Amino acid sequence: MRTEDLEQLEIDLLLEGVYRRYGYDFRQYARGSLRRRIYKRVLDERVASISSLQERVLRDPQAMERLVLELSINVTAMFRDPTFYLALRTKVVPLLRTYPFIRVWNAGCSTGEEVYSLAMLLQEEGLYDRTRIYATDINERVLQRAEEGVFPLDKMRGYTENYIKAGGRKAFSEYYKAGPRGATFKRDLIENVVFAQHNLVSDRSFNEFNVIMCRNVMIYFDKALQNHVHDLFHRSLINFGVLTLGRKESIKFTSHENCYEAIDGLERIYKKVK
């Protein structure tokens, strides 16, 4: 057997073992990124091979937790891509004003920076009191960090710049208090937020939503899994509901391409029309 084929078999067996032992399904994640992250765990765990890593994670839940943190991508920032949030303010908020109650699903919320950014925006636009945000992620540990709302102080300067570019209407420092643990954000930002574990690969729709935000998540999925998630989102959106994706993603060439109209093509903000 060629080295490449053996490596592929080892990865398949690792992912199958993780799924059957713990229920986490990474089998349809894009293989390039997955391979790099698995090898990083091999190095960090100081094991000899992917097969040795499999043995460790199947027998050691803490090693499994470290693997999940590695494989579930957690690159995020407050008001990341400020022009996206500016487009939300100017093009999506007017649509939301027409609803008596607003449900938002922030899928793949990671450590929560996007949740707090959205909550600030909705507060400033006078919509937060009639909004419920469902913030979900596959990873329970990052959800706990999101709910704590404590972020590194050295990030605040960059986040402040993003906030201003996104059309922020206050002093960003009003939203948090600096302390020894970092910047602790005000609890009223998450009083209408439900944090919950949800697996886009295997879990079903759990409500109807006016807005679904899933930015820079599906770029790590293969084509079949992307279509599966798009089907889940389409079923979860109300008619004329809004779907937002990252700039590196698109609904083009998906099974639901013709079900949406672009609200902002550059920022990948779409309205469900059928």
C-alpha cells in the first residue's frame, strides 16, 4: 500500500472511531485542513502516528477534547469584516423592523465574539428587546467561554477599530469592564441569548428563524456536507428570512442556489424567496 493510501486509511479510521466513540462527526470535513490539524495533534500529543493518536483519543476523553478543539475551527473576532456589519445595519435591520419578534441563529458561534457583536448592533438599533439569539457550536468548551464573555484586553484596540468601521454609535469601551482576567462584557448583551451545543453534521433544525448567520464555517466542509447544511438552513428560515455567509463562501453551485436573492452579493447576505 502506498504511503498516501495508508495515511488516508489512518485518517478514515481515526474519524470513524471518533464518531462511534464520542458522536463527533468530522468525516465530511475538507481533507486538506483536516490533515494539517490531525498532524498538529500527533506532534502535540507526542505520539508516533495517526494510528497512535486514534488509540489515545479513544481511551482518553481529555485527549479527545483536545482533538475536538483542534478540529473545530475557532478563528473569530468582534465585528470581523466590519463592512459585513455595516451591511447588516443598513440593509437587514430595516427588514427586521417589520417583525414583532425576531429569532436569529448564530451557527458555529465559536467563543462568542460574533454573538456579542450582533447583540451590540441590535441594541443600538432598538431591536434587541424583541430578539432571541440562538448561539450554537459543536464544541461545549468554546460555548462556555462564549457565555463567560471575557476576552483578552490586548484585542480591544483592534475590536474598537472594527466597531467604529461597522458604524458603531457609542464608545466601544462602554460595553466592557477591564479587569485582571481580561475585558468582561456586560451581561445584558446575552440576556436574550441561548447558548446550546448543536452539530451541523448530524443534528436537525430546532426552530424557525428570521436570520441565520453561519460565517466562515462551511469552507471547511466538503461539497456534500455543504449541501446538507444548506438544506438544514433553508428548512430553518422563514419565507424572506436572511442567510449570511462568509466572504469566502457562496450559495452558487449549491442545491439551493435558486431559492435566494442577494441582498448584498459582496458580503454574502441573501434573502430566501422560495
